[in-house]
Amino acid sequence: MPDPHPAAALVTSLARRGVSLELPTLDLCFLAALQLRADHAAVASFQEDQLFDIFQQVVVLTNEGAGGTRSSKRATHVVRRLRDQRLLVRVDGAGVVRSGEYALTRLATGIVAFYLEDEALTRESLDVLAGTLTACLLAVREAARTASEPEAWRAHVVGPLRVTLFELAGGIERRQRGFDLQQETFQRDISALLTADWFGAVERCTSLLDTTSAVLHELNDMLLRHSYRFSELLQEVREIAEGAGHAEAEHAARGAIEQVDRIAAWGAARQRAWSDYHDWVHRYLRDVVRLDPSRTLIHRLREQLAGRGGKAYALTVANAPAIRLLRQAIATPDAVPVRRPKKEREPKLDAEIASDPDAALTTSIRNALAEGARGLAELTARVAEPDASVDARFRTAGKVAQIVPQIVAIASTEERAWVAAGEGIVVEEWSLGSDERLGPRGPNDPAADEGKGEDDAP
């Protein structure tokens, strides 16, 4: 049975391996110092003595302990702890022969980048990333139109979709998360302004809210416009890949479309959330701050709730006597319930006399014989309805051939001709006798054999 959620296998694997991350302040500062030194000196890895020197500088700057041998041992433990958590990796192949060479992993650089880089989504950054992404998608579309070999599809279509597009779209999403963090900080700043300067912060808070709302609205419009263009180009690439039968390129294009849809959905969700927050803050400023600029009401309310403002709150009920009506009471009659006649659940069935089609046909045959019909073809033509279908008249002809021997004697001849008995019906001609019998006869009736020879057939 497949997993109900696509991330179930990954989560189960992480839990089975016992993955954890413990990063004290000193370790985080050490990683940040390594990242800054690598960027400044343009180095990709560090020797062990360089690690110890940087660690001692971090210890001195953070006042986290003493130097000397103790600091070296502490640096050794920190390096080992970072290696166990896959934040540092040894990149040389010397083993224990000589001192190692270490580099920061992608996990370490991501953690440090979160604290060091201030990447928030702005109009300028979105324009640059969107323009670069559009140019990349145009090149991918042209490559998909001209690609004919599987190597060309993988090199010029699948590769850019999975690498270049992933990096550019990831840059937009990373700046979106930075914008979310910036908005959370902005909300805390508004709360701090109201706490520090109650009435004086009204104009500043209003200005900040309006400015941020305008910026977010502009970003949302740009995201919708660019995401529509991205989706259009990716849809063309997917259709070209589907027509060429290249499943790998089609799958990569579909994944890129989902990533673009996620970017566009972020803008709409943040626009709704910020609109609710904007309305709430304006209503608070209007109904609370402006009505109580000196905080007198809030101070008194806090005193009352704390029980230091005199009497506690209580509920007083006025016990007023009932009003007397000096008039005679008129008894109203009981209301008759509204009823309607019951209907029978099932309608009555009309009695109908069952009709026997064979008896009616027998009567028609007797009437035709009485009128002078002396041949089976003539009798069949008179009895069968001319307006009926060929199948119905064919069945009637068979019934007539079955009933006639029970009513009248049949004259036997050596050869019997086939005669038409109406349109589309041909029967074997029988000569009917003149002595009509009054009732039907069965196969065991002796009278049934009268007038028949050896070759007679019913």
C-alpha cells in the first residue's frame, strides 16, 4: 500500500536515523566567523590551525572563556561537534597522517546566511530575478523546439529547468521568506511604538501601515504578471515535450509550473493577511488610542481589574413588582387543529376482464369461415390485420394454421401449392371442408382424423 503522503517516507527516515541539531551561541558565532573569513579571503577551505585561530578570536570577542591549552581543547570539541552535525566536513584525504582541511557544508552556509543576509523581496530584486528567469525560459523554449536527440533535451531543456530555474525561483522564494520575517519585525515595531508613545505614535504607525500596504500591493501585482508569463512559457515547453514524447522534460516542466504557482499564491495570501492586519490596527488606533490619548480609561480599567480601584464589579438587579391588569380575563377557546382528509396510500385498481387473444382469433376464424372462406391462404389474409407488421402477420399465420384443424376438416391432396396470404406472407394452401365443427378438438379426439389421409399435415 503506498504512503498516504509523499513526505511520509522522508519523515520516517529522519526519525529512524535520529537526526537532530544543537547549535549554541558560540558555535553559531564560530560558523559566522568562518563564513565571513571565507568570503573576505576568497578561500574554500580552512586548515586546522586556521580553525583554532578563528575560534580563539571568537572566544575573545564573545567573552566565552580563557585562552591557552584549554581553548585549544575546546576548539577541538567544537569542531568535532560541528562535524557530527554535518556543519563542517573534512575535504582532504590524508586521514590521521597530518592535520586536516575543513570546509563549511551547505547546511552551515544556509544557517549563517539566514542570520547575516538581509534579503527581503523588493521591486528591484523582483525585476532582476524575473527578467533573468524570463530570458532563461525563452532560451529553454527555443531549445525544446529545435531539440531532436535525447542528449540535447537533457542538456538544454531538462538541465536548465532543474538547475537554473530552480535557483532563480528559489531566490524569489528566499526573498519572500525574508519579506515575511521583515513584516513580523515590522509588527513588533508598531507594538513597541504604541507602548512607548501612546498617542504620539498614531501618525507614524498610520504612515508605516500605508507605505507597507502599497509596497505589498505592488509586489503582488508584479508577481501575478510575471507568474502568468512564466506559466505560459513553461506550458509551451511542456506541450512541446509531450508532443516529442520526452517524459523527463515534461515532468521537469510540470514541477517548474507548480513552483511558479506557489510563488504567485504567496503574494495573494500575504495580501489578504496584511489587509486584515491593516484594518485591525486602524480600528484599534481609531477606537482605542484616539478616544483615550492620555490612557486614563485604560489605567482605570487595569486598576479595576486588579482590585485596587475601590469597589469590585457587581451585578445589580432591580426587583420591580409585576404590573396588574384590572380587566376581566377572557378565556380563549382551544384552537381546533388543522386537519386534512387522509388519502389512500395506494390508489384503487380498476377491475379489468382478462382478454384471451387465442379466443378472439378463433372467433375471427369462425366468422371468416361463415363468410365463405374455403382456403388457408384466403382465411389467413382475412384474419391477419393488413396494417400490422410482417412479423405480427407471420405469427398470426402460424396461429391460424394451428387453430384451423381444430375447427374444420381439411381436404387432403397429394401436392399443396404455396399461395400468398397478404403482402410478405406465403402459406401452404389447404382446402377446407364445409362441415364446420362447433368446438375445438384435441389431438386425441377421434373426430380430428375425419377427412384426413396419410399425407395430411396440419
